[in-house]
Amino acid sequence: MSQITPDVVAAHGLSEDEYARVLHALGREPNLVELGIFSVMWSEHCSYKSSRIHLKKLPTEAPWVICGPGENAGVIDIGEGPDGTRQAAIFKMESHNHPSYIEPYQGAATGVGGILRDVFTMGARPVANMNALRFGRPDHPKMKHLVQGVVAGIGGYGNCVGVPTVGGETNFHKAYDGNILVNAMTVGVADQDKIFYSAATGIGNPIVYVGSKTGRDGIHGATMASADFDEKSEEKRPTVQVGDPFTEKLLIEACLELMATDAIVAIQDMGAAGLTSSSVEMASKGGAGIRLNMNAVPCREEGMTPYEMMLSESQERMLMVLKPGKEAMAEAIFRKWELDFAVIGEVTDTGHMVLEFDGAVVCDIPLGPLADDAPLYDRPHVSLEDYKVWAQVAPLDQVPASADLGVDLLKLIGCPDLASRRWIYEQYDSQVGADTMQKSGGDAAVVRVHGTRKALAISTDCTPRYCFADPYEGGKQAVAETWRNICAVGARPLAITNCLNFANPQRPEIMAQIVEALRGMGDACRALDYPIVSGNVSLYNESKATGGGSAILPTPAIGGVGLMEDHSIMATVPFKAAGEAIFVIGQSNGHLGQSLWLRELHGREDGAPPPVDLAAERRHGEFVRQLIAAGKVSAVHDVSDGGLLVALAEMAMASGIGCTIEEIGDHFTAFGEDQARYVVTSAVAETIQAAGIPMTRIGTTGGDSVRGPGFAVSIAALKAENERFFREWMEG
């Protein structure tokens, strides 16, 4: 009787049509090992079968792009290093959403570990970690536990491995009650002549396994990440990996030491789907075959089967192809760092993955169907107009009046989405490495390129409420906001990575969110000359456990990276002195649709999001960078969530210096979230006007409060309200 029943196929997440494709690819029925391998390689998490057709439409090239999507991480040129060699920034963003809901500490920790490996596997030393976190309602009974666990996991792993966590974002919304989002980003720096890729070449070259031993943790993690949650999600705890940051630190050092030699032909980390995905990807990219001896795989548990070894997602493991004769030298390096090292196979010319165990062939699969020919779906989606009808976002008709702008400001500055994140970022080591120049609290994190005058500016951004109301404009805005944040510190934005978090793509309305958000992102990247070089797609982010099938808001998180040629010319948020002129660059039209003011003060998520004028974004960002480079502005802050008055309050709280605003007439101009805007201060006000750039002088710095016509709020009151939420929530 066959092992492979319809129930077994369904349990592996394969549809009837997909199983028919497996039968066709093999010309026979698979055994359980082969079925497991097809299952993980064809999972949404590994194959991107619902999104690949749309991802191909995104702009990925520019003169400074060295390697775009398709490798472990994206690579961009950042100029000369201290010894004259050209350097590269290598970066990527990934999700660990489902594992973090099930087991928040380990889910978040291994998310950090996985993204670190994606970067150092290409030869880069990681220099900065970022994150983008979305949680449900703070009064949800599980949310405090989830926030505490996720933050502790990020800090616990990043701090121990010795890479600074320098910034990120954290938002709260009821749509994430049953499915939180934990997106992690790592940026590394490498010499361009020491960048490593994953294509396995050289028939007969040895394949080696390095790092930690393989255990039973994380088996079917990729499959679990490609399905909805339900009431039994807690039972999936064994599919969550367990991380060891101290081993990861040893692995980083051992890999970089070996990379300094000429021994490595190809290298790949074992991430989602573990040994399966790493070996399949290496062989298929190299147009080769692969043979593995499963008896040689280092295991930490007794009696592990080839099925378990291939599908395990145990952490801190890498797969390499070495040049013949380099095995002993490589082994000596890894043994010195107290890591496992084993020759487990060789590159072949068969075009097949062949696995042997106890002298028998337990798997023989052609690589084409596993990788390049994996299922590809053009899933049905509704039009943007029909989507908006489905989304039922109420039009913004009557907008309530504001009785007191100062009272409104205090309420906004204390709401969960704007409250101080001090409780979070104080758990992260942001200074290890001694190159962090701006961390959490600024518009973008800034990390010096060691030994040079250069610095990298990094920002993660997305406004999911905009994306739900209009996925196209929301996709544009997510890209534009990283552009603004990077320009606001004085860096030139170069490229982005993304983490595309959506719900079930088999629902035409959700697929419309994906298609339209990607269209908006693509248009923004083209207009800003700001290509996408890496990324991750995380689908099926919804939970049946919350009752009725709760989908997350569409959340295409964007991680932007920019270059600062001289870090001594860098802008920051705090006001610098009293008596300076305050300007707004950009047009303030008082757009309150989808604003935080409307949601937090009136409980309404109504109206269209603010439109994004990409030409204006580019003009204004380039102008701000010119002002910073010329030393004409003393403080810069982009205007985003909460609008103009919130931006001014943040600048005042950061400095302890207040301001008096003459030009802020009502709640529309105070709290509207019009895009392409910056607040700048200048001691040489008369020299910073420019033709064609809308610019309004609105006030002057000074005093101990933020005041305007009819209102005044002390900085002390703003700080007290801003610090209150996390302190009371976590201590309560």
C-alpha cells in the first residue's frame, strides 16, 4: 500500500493539481522524502508562486546596483574604501511572522539570525540591524506577551551576536490581533572583490556543511508560513526554530576568515526549508546536479531520517561548494571556531538532486521542476475600483472641528502609534561596533562605514492604513517615505529592499492589494531612481482564530538604504538654538483622510490616503539634501504620521527647545498628512529660498513650549504624555 495518500499530500500543503505536476515531473509516485522536498520548495514561502509574475515588473537596475533580486541579498556600490578598493553595501529584509506569533522570543530571534546569515553569506560583515513590527490592539489579552517576547528576542539575538540594532518602526492595529508581523533587516559592508554568490559549479567539487548540528526544530516551517492560522496554531510550536546567537557569531567569523582565502566556489545559508532549499538553489543556479550522503549530515538527535534532515530549519547552518583540495584548510578554520564541518556530497552533471542514506538512494528528483519550473499562478484579482467598493472605506464627508489644537496634540503624541519607543530601543544594543551615528528617534539610522568618512542611512517604512484604503497610493507612499527619511539626514537614497506582507492571495480582493501595491512601489522606484534589489514575500497572514477570518492590513514594508559621502555633514531632528526660523518645504493642503488625528481622536478610518506626487518628492528631497550639504539648515524632520504639529512637537521634545508657530490656522493644517514635506530650521533664513520649491516660513524656535494661535503645550507635558503609554502598559 502506498505511503502517499490524498491525506498525506494535503498535509504537505500541495493541491491536487500540484501533486499531479509532481507525478509528471518524476514519471512515478514520489516517496515521502521526495514529497516533503516538493512540498517545501513549492510552498508560497519558498517559490513565491502567487507573486513572482508581478515581482518581475519591478525596477531592479541602476548603474550602482551590483546584484539585484535572486541572490541571498541585494548589493550596491558605495564607492572606495580606506585602502582604495571599492566597497559594497549588502542588505535584505525578511519576515518571521507566523513563528513570532506562536513563540515570540524564538520567532523574533531566529528572524534576526536568518537575515544576518543572508547578508554575511555574501561576504559582508553585518553593520546594522533594523526591524518593522506590527502588533494588534494593546488591550488584546495576548498582545503584551507578544510585544515583550518579540522585543526580547530581537534584543537577545542582536545584542549577543554583536551587531547593533539601530532603528525600526512599531505600529498597532486590530487587524494584527491574530497575526503579528515581525520583519527584520540587516545591512552589511563588503569589498567588491570579495562578494560571494550561490551558484554551485565545478563537477566533482565537494559540498560541505558547516555550523550547528541538525535537529528536529523547524521541520515544515516554510509550509507553516504558507498557510492561514487557525485555532490550532499553538500546536505548531515545534515548527518554530530555536536560535543560538553565540554560535552565529562564531559562524560569521569563521565564514569571513574562509572568505579571505580562495577556497569557496559558492555559499548559501540554510534558511527556510533548510538543507533542501540551500542545496536545490545552489545546484539549479549553477545548472548542475547535486549528490548528498545523508549519513554524513551532522545531527544532534538520534535516529533522524533523511526526511527530517532535509526539512529541518535548525539555525546557524551554511552549505558551501569548495575547490578540490581545500577541505582540510577549511575544516581547520571551522574546528578552530568550534563549529561542525562535514563533506556531505559533491556537485554532479546530472541535473538531479540525489540523496543516499544507508547505501540506498532515498531521493532522485530533477532540479528543474523543483526550482525554475515551480508552479506560477496569475491569481484572479479585482480592479482597483472594485477593490475600493469591497474595502468599504467611508468617504471623508464632515470632518469634526477641533476645540483645542493643544489638547489634540497631547492626545496624539501619547497614542500607541506615536508614543516614545524608549522601552523598546533601550533593550537593543545600538552602539556595538562604535559606528552608530544616529539611532532610533531620528528620521533614518546612520551608521559610519568603518575607517572612512562615508556613512549609510537606513530607514524602514510603511503606512498600512493607507495601503488598505488605496493599495496603489499606499505602495507609492511606503517607498516615498523611506526616500524622505534618508534625504532628511543628508544621504542620497540608493536602493530598497522590501518585505511584502499580505493575507490570502487566493481571495481576489487580497490579490488586488498585492498587484496594486506592487504597481505603486514600481512607479515610485522608477520616478525616484531608487531600484529594488532584494526582498521577501509573506502571504497568508490572516487568522481564523480571531473569528471570521481576520486578514492583516496590506503591509508592504520598505527598507531603504542611502549613502552619505561625509558623515560630518549630517542633519538631525532636534532644534539647535532659539531664534531660528522654521520653514515647511512642500505643500500643506490639510489632507485628513486616513490620518492619525481622525483615527485616534474620532475613531474613524475614513477617506482616501494622501496622494503622493512623485515628481515633488524627488524635487523636495534633492533640495533638502542640497541645503544640508551647504550647511544652510540646522535641523530637518520629515512630516509623516500626525502631520505638521506632531513633527514640530517631536523636534521640540528631542531638543528641549520650544517654538512659536504663526502659520498654523486649524486642525487641517496642524494634523493633515500631506506628503513630500519637511520641516527645516535655519539661522540664515534669507539664503534658503529656491525657485519652484513651495516653502513657507511658519515660526521661530525658542521657549519651553510648542505654541501657536490659541494654544500652548509645554515640552514637559508633551514628554510626559509621549512616555506614558509603554511605561504604564508594561508596568501595569
